[in-house]
Amino acid sequence: MRLRYERKYLVKNNLLEPLRKRFMPFLVPDLNAEQNEFKSEYTVRSVYFDTPEFDALSEKTEGLENRLKLRIRGYNDYFSGCEVFLEIKRKYGNRIAKNRAITMFDLLDKTLETGELRRSSGKTSDAMKADASRFLFHLHREAQRPVNLIVYDREPYHGKFDPGVRITFDKNIRAALFPSINELFTNDGLGYIWKDSFILEIKYFDGGMPSWCRSIIQEFELRHEALSKYASAFINKEISPVNQRIF
């Protein structure tokens, strides 16, 4: 499990275009974004889980160095046979790692009950089955349940000269509380977490943030923050339960 460093910056929307132009000489678009109809971006959808005592939320707000979150992630819009990802996001100080397994959205209920993975394309590897087992271990042992739906439009890039560097602009970040897993692809009831801002996220492996990247951050006077879309949705008073349900 390779660890990657992560830095997040909350940036006003009026700086998106100048910041993008400044970064562009050093970046190439992510291949996943190039291969779909959105060209330079795609929509990220995540249902986050937590325990009945909201342990994941408490660990974040209390600033624990080592913690993990469970989430189910999908992309763009629903279609028959679309695949979703069972993810464990682990954080060790300022470094992150993920365990990830793939299954079909239409069979998600069965996957969460039995651990069976089924893909519409490709094979299920032994490593993926092991990651699914880890996900289900935490899910059932800690009685975790869906508490948060986060949706945003991601504009992703890789470093042209530093391929291990990944830079994303996460825009139109919105959320709803207490969804069911079947509402992963809904657009109903979502409220904006940050109406006037987007998140610039920079990820890189050992060796440090490239000098060109640090220079741009300093030029725009951006401040690194311990931002969490998941935790911020609970703080924002404009974020409501999906369909006004209370869990």
C-alpha cells in the first residue's frame, strides 16, 4: 500500500481561470477525463459511512493523526451495468492510502450482504476481493451506515514532468445528509457546501511537492487547510437530509 501526500486549498471561484492558466504549462489532463463526454472533467459521487456514534466525524474534528473512512464511489450518471467502488480511505498524518474494490451498482445490496463482487467489464482480482473483505469487516463490525452524500465536478490533471503529481479542481461541491446507498446517483436535495469556492487538491509521493507547484501556491497566497467535504457537510446549515428524511 503506497502512501501519497495530500494538500488541499479552498479557493474563491474567481481565481479558477487564472489559477488554471498558471498551472497548465506543467500539467496534462487525466486520461479518464479525456475519454468521456465531459472532456476535462467528470462528476464524482460518494456515499460516506459512519458508526452510530459518528466516530469518523469525531476523529476528524478532533484531529486524530491516523483514521479511516468508508465510502461507496460512483462517477457521472447512472446507466444499467455501471460500476461503483467500495473504498477505504486511510489517513496517516498528511499521507493517504486507499483500498478499493469494484462491483456493479445494480448488485450493490448483494455485495454489501455477501461480499460477492461482479463486474460488467474486466476481472475481479484476489487483491480486490481482499479489499472488499476489509470494507465489509469495518462496515459490519462497527455497524456503519450511510450518513452523507457528496457530489462534485472534478477537473483532474497529472504533472507533465512529474507524473506522480496529481492536481484536481473540485467544483460545485454539494451534499445531502442520510441518503440510502441507492441514492448515490441522485441530484435531488443537494445543497452547496461552499457556494463561492472550489477545492484545489495536490497529491504527490515521496520527494516533496515540486518547486513549480510551490511557487504557484505562494504566488496566489493560498493557505493549506485540513479540509474535509464529509465533515463540512454536517457543519453547513444549508445541507439537509435527502428527501427530508431523518435517519
